[in-house]
Amino acid sequence: MAFEGLTERLQGTLDRIKGKGKVSEADVKEMMREVRLALLEADVNYKVVKQFINSVKERAVGQEVMKSLTPGQQVIKVVNEELQALMGGEQSKIAVADKAPTVVMMVGLQGAGKTTTVAKLANHLRKEHNRSPLLAAADVYRPAAIDQLETLGKQLEMPVFSLGTEANPVDIAKGAVEKAKEEHRDYVLIDTAGRLHVDEALMGELEQIKSEVNPAEILLVVDAMTGQDAVNVAESFNEQLDVTGAVLTKLDGDTRGGAAISIKAVTDTPVKFAGMGEKIDQLEPFHPERMASRILGMGDVLSLIEKAQTNVDEERAKELEKKMRSADLTFDDFLEQLQQVRNMGPLDDLLQMMPGANKMKGLKNAQVDESQLTQVEAIVRSMTKQEKDDPSVINASRRRRIAQGSGTTVKDVNRLLKQFEDMKKMMKQMSSMQKGKGKKKGKQMNPFSFMQ
């Protein structure tokens, strides 16, 4: 996952200073040396690193830290705030033109993920902002670029404007804007051509499109996997086109994260969105404060809550909570809970958002195998209604039947049944403790132990 190495290095450094009642200049200097190395290793631009270290050092040896009651924690607060400021301080939202449609030009090098990002952004605008976008296929050079956008448009049930591969991209862009006006569309998202590197022909064409359709937003799509190169690309495009924002793709991959930290400082262009996976709904608004928290190992609780609010039925969740408190959970409830969690996205991504997840025993570097969840689902679905409501009736012959019906083994069925019973026992204990009836500490459980 992105930032993993950086998070570990920074956390180790911050932990050493956190508990200190007194922080000397020497402590700050030593810590800054470690932070500097960690950022450079994460492929953060060296000028950006220098600027960041100076800003933190200046504040960390100032009065706000030295005279505070908890100097160690105050230093961490300074690091967090400066990291946020470096990435833009606050979320930068997508533009809305005074008069519809709002024209958005998507630009970038070939292979950065422009076409997919156009579709993801269209999906985001419809779902989160109730907008009706028109997609424009203006990349006439890359084989199958138009086909790809039309396929994504069908998938989203959204219109795609195209004049084929023989048309001039400038005419396509102008035609799309006219079409959007006729159909009263809110947004026009123009998928432009890319090259393997920045060249005059590419820039000339993009400048022409820009002057003809006067976009409210020029979003540069950059591949976070390319690290420092992504920042250089951003500089080149920004010089020629005055880019208004960046979209970082593949931020879910094994990236060092340097591009996310450097782009705003180097180009003065905010990162507006981050691609967190290949699926059409895996595009998230970029929140500098949340990203800083994740980088420093403090988790990203707000994003986790937002995902839950979007994907979990609140009324049903309250009912399930009541059942859990009374330890009256059935396998049907368990299955429903499992599905709601899976709807929130890949489980290892959710784990990354939990504060201190990388330090929790058994969860550090957890690779949650989704196929194990599918197996659990299959086992539960092979049970009868009576068995789901009252697992105590599941004898040896029933276990064999369930294993056969779910394509698993009796051992797998036994493990899940034991896990379910342990979970119910733990709920009972927790419920008793909350009521003040029991002082006995409940056995700690790993919520993903049924997959080990």
C-alpha cells in the first residue's frame, strides 16, 4: 500500500519523542534527520523536503513546543500540520462554472489512466453531486481509446460524444460542449490524447482545445507509481496549460507516495482526487488532513465513517447492534453484516484507515484474502433456516452436508462454527461488563481470525 514504508519510518521516529516531558534542540535535530531520510526515501522532491524540515524545525524549537505541557506530542502536532499544509492544507473541490455546462479537460501522459479516470469522475459527480455529465472521446490516436470510453459509458449508462478516429480533437471537444448545452448536461468531461512523453505536438493540440472550449477545470492525471517523474510531468503540463488540479492514479499500489506530497508544493496545483483502485467507484476526493493522518499512522477515521454512511443501512445497523448486545445474533445477521462491510471496499484498504492498524498484532501488513470471505458466505448459504437460527442443531451429518454444499471441508465448517460461538460469548461478556455485572476481562479476538 502507498506510504507503508514512510509511515513505519515516521512512526518509529515520532514514537521516540512522543513521551518526552522535555524536548531539546538536539532531540528535534535528530528527529528531523530521520524525517528527512524517510521523506527522501519515499521519493518526495528534495526541495520540498528541505522546505518542510525548515518549517517544522522553526516551529518545533519555538515557544509553542518548548513551553507546552507535553512537548513530545506538540512536536507531532507540528509535523502533522506542516504535512497537511504541504499537500494543500484543505480539500480543493472540483470547479462549477457560472453557466452550465462546466467543461473539464482531462490531460496527461499515455498510460496514466486518463480514460478510466474520466469515467470514475463522471460516476463521482453523479453519485455525490447529483450531476449529469457527458463524456467526450477526443483521444483519436490511441487504438481503442474511443471504444474504451464508450464501453465505460455503457457500464455507467452515461452518454459518450464521439466523431470517430478521423475527426479533429478540437472539433470533437467543441461538438461535445454544444451537445451538452442541447441536452442540458451539467458537465462535459473531455478525454484528451496523451503521449509517452511531453512534446510540442501534444501541447499544441491541448492548447487549441483549451482556447476553443474555455474549460473551468484542467485536471492533470498522473500515475503515482512513477514517483518523482510524476512531479516533473506535472511541472511541464502546468507551464504550458495552467493546470487547475491533479488526479493521482494508482495510489493504492505499492507506491512510495512522494508524488502526493510533492505536487502541490512544486506546481502550486492542488491534488483534487486520488484513484484508490481499478473499480469505477474507487476515486476519492483528496483530503490533505486525512492523508497526513494516514501517513503518520494516525488512521483516517473520517473516510472510514463516510464509507460506512454510504454503504450501510443505518436502521438495519441499529437492529444488528441491539442483537449483538444481547448476543442474539443469527448466521443470517452475520452474513448481512459481512456483506455490508464488503460493500465498503477491499478489507485491507479499510484496515489501513484504522488508527495504529500497522502496529496492531495480527493486523500489521494484513493481507485480507477476499476468497476466504467468499468461502464463509458459501458455508452460511449452505445452511438451512433452522441451522442459521440455531447452530446447536448442526450435528456431524449436517456438517458433512454443509461442507459438500459449499465446496469446503468439514474442518472449514467446524472452524466457522467455533468462531461464531466465540464471537457470541465475547458479546455476552462485553454486554455484562457494560451493565456492571461482570468484571472479568473478555478474551481479545482478531475479527479476521476465521480467515487464518
